[in-house]
Amino acid sequence: MATPELPAIVRRAQEEARSVQALSLLGYRRVRAEYARHRRAGRDVFGAIADAELWPTMEFVREWLRGERRRILGNIRMTFLAAMLATILAGLAFFGVLALLG
């Protein structure tokens, strides 16, 4: 008995999930560099992850880069805010101790 063929939408979703994973493994900086190289060459397909038998469109890679950049900036922003809050609390504690000691 043969296995039933998956619907096209399911196959596409699986391919996109594999592409996202392969792009993540390649890394943001390398994907960005390869994307720029492919774009200058006028390609419609991103071939840097072809070894995984994946050929996402340049549009897909551009959207991945946008999302990844937002994620990275969000992490940086949260780290900065946490450090700023810790600095403010340390300053308040210092002035509190200074006021108590006279």
C-alpha cells in the first residue's frame, strides 16, 4: 500500500519550516551577506542553502531577515533596559546609604 501524497499546502509549510531552520543554522550575518550577493546577481532563488536541497525565494529570505533583525533588536533592547534599571536601582541604593550615614 502506497503512502498518500500530502497536500501542496502541507508540503510548502514543511519546506518553509526547513528553510527557516537552515537559515538560522547559517546565521543572520552570513545570510545577509549571501542575500546581498544573490540580489546583486539578480537571482530569484536563494541558493546558499541548496546543500539542504532547499531553494527559498528571495522574498522569503528577505522576510526572514526582517523578522530576525526585529528579534535581535528586541533582545538588545531588553538587555539595555535591564542594565539601565539595575544602574538606577544601584544609584538609589547608594544615595540611600549615603543619606543614612550622614
